[in-house]
Amino acid sequence: MRMRIALTTLEKARIARGQFVRVDLAAGSILVGRVDGAWRAYENECRHRALPIDLGVSSPMSDDGDFLLCHQHGALYRLRDGLCVAGPCLGEKLASVEVSEEGPELVIRR
């Protein structure tokens, strides 16, 4: 399935600062950001338990901005590949989602 999404000005600003943002879709949510100039997107679901990574908080980022942080279990995921580097799901990866930029919109392929 291919979907087009338009990011808000606030989402674009957060991504420009190196953060990932939550994008809600009909079938759940994904986390979208840029790493070393390339778009990255992951299913917003912790590999330890099937809960949203950003459950109960406004950002999926760790305090230092270097990782995606599951705020329920403390799992840390690398931004570039979604690999869990600390926590109860060590060595597992977030499910990646194909994302590309076409003009002012992002195209998500699931």
C-alpha cells in the first residue's frame, strides 16, 4: 500500500533538528525522521511488548536525542537502522517502513 502524507510545519522543524516524529495512519502510527540526510521510518511498536514507543509522552526520542526510546521498557533503538542496543529486546530491530520524499509530501509504502 502506498500513502502520501504532508508533514506539518512543526513536524518538519523537529525533523530538521534531528528528531523523529510520530505520524498517525489509518492502520497505526510510524516514527519518521532523517539520519545522515536519508529518510527513515519505523513502525511505532516496541519489540519487547507490542506498545507504542512514545506511549504517554510527546516525543519518541531519548533525552540526548541519540536514540528512539521506549518509554515503557527503557529500550534504546539506533536511529539509522532501528536496532535495539539496550533494554529487554537487545539485538532486535524495529520494523522499518519504506519512505521517500516527493515534492512537499512523503510517500510511505507498507
